[in-house]
Amino acid sequence: MENVQGSQDRNCLQAFINVQLCLNVFREMGMPFTMRDRILDFGSGDGWMVYAFRKLGYRAYGADMAPAAPRVTRLMEQEGLSQPGDSATGLIDKDKYRIPFEDDSFDVVVSWEVMEHVQDHRSALSEIKRVLKPGGRSFHVFPARYRPMEPHILVPFATMIQSRPYLLFWSLMGFGDGKGLSAWQTACKEHDFLKHQTRYLSKKEIRQLVEADFGNAEFVERHLWKYNGGKSGFIYRSLKRLGLQRAIPLATVLLSPFGRRAVFFAKPLSQAEPTSEQPNHQAVSHWAA
């Protein structure tokens, strides 16, 4: 029970860190959140980011395939952040694969390490566009395709190489977490997860998909680095201390393919659609980690 409690507390703390990073990035972009903004956490999982946004006074909602964790729902009700029967999180329709909110109903849509799980990015982006108001902004953070260590199963370069023999080799070397399974069983389990629950796109693919629906896309890892407490934040602060601020943009371009991607885009103010092939609405098999 203590381990479960500790894990939940860590998830809550991480959610506040992620929310603050989102707020800082939007501020750097010159488009800060306001208390009037209606925010959607796309792929909200247990609901901790929705809780964190609301705790800070923002009008946040979540959407996911599975319901939010009971503890998070209970906390929001106990603290007056949501009312009974008026859930802060909604379920994505598993048959129609639609976000459970009306057209043009959000000022902001964000996600944190969700997009690498989406199988049909066209459908996901189309749904994000549908629920965004004209002029609404969207920001997404996710592991990069060329990250040296796949962040979920912790196998080197499994973001790109996902064959069973490859995974078996690393399982035999002690990588991954088979939880009592044999090396081959572990490799098969990891292969199934990677095949059905991850899809790592290149920067070019991401840009093409986003611009097809929105007509604009900007990678803003430089802003994420500025406020991040991890390795990228250390590099940012080190370059700044050395007086090499001008090298920061180049460093983000060179190193982001091996770490995290952060993409920002906005829904056009006019009703005119970007000139591109109209995306279809096929099923998204996995929206949240």
C-alpha cells in the first residue's frame, strides 16, 4: 500500500512539474494561459494533470480511453475542484474514437508523453482541431524517435528496432522488465507493446501531419529546455553560464532528436481550411500511456 501511495504522490508531483512547464512554454511563446481559457489534457490518464491545472485555478478537463483514477476524482471532489456528477474527465468513445466534447469548445489542448502512443495521428489531430476554438493553441511533448533508450520498456534503440530477435538479445543482456517471464516471453511481450501501443514519428512526419490539418507547426524544444530540470535543462544552464547563449538554438536542434520533442500549433482563425488532403477519421487504438 505504501508503494502505491508513493507512486501516486510521485505522479501528482510530476503532474505539477509538467503543468508548470506548459505554462512557461506558452508564456515564452507570447500566448500565456488566462483563467478564462478552457484547457483539455489530451490522453489524461489518471487525471493528475487535470487536477494540477485545477488546483492552480485553471479550467481544465481531460479525455482518455479509460476513466481517471478514483483517488484523483475523489480528491477533486473533496477539494471543491469538481462537483459530483460533473466529471472533469471524459471517456473517448471506443467505437467512434471521438473526444467527448463539443466542437470549438477549448482554447488550449495539451498532452504530455501521449503522442508516441497514438496509432493514427491523422485522426487524433483532426479531433484536436475539431474541439479547439478558432485561434486555439495546442502543445504536445513526447519522446523523440531517435532516443537512445526506449522510455517504456528501457531497451536501447527500441524506438526504431522492434523485432523479436533484437528484443530477445537485450532481454538476455538483462534489459527490460519481464517480471518473472523467460527472455523469449519478455521479448514477445515487449514486441506486442511496441507494435500496438507505440508509434514514433520523425520530425518531418510530425510536421507534415500537423501542417496538413493546421497549416502551421513549430518545434519549441528551446523553451522546454529553459525550464526543464533534467539533462536538457542542465545543458541550457551550462551554455548560458559559459556565455554561449547563441549556441542554445543549435544545441536544441542537434540534441532534441535524441531526447524529447515539443511541438506547438494553432487552429486558424478563419474557417478556410489548409490546402491539403482532408484527413480521415480512422480509429486511434491508444491515446494515453
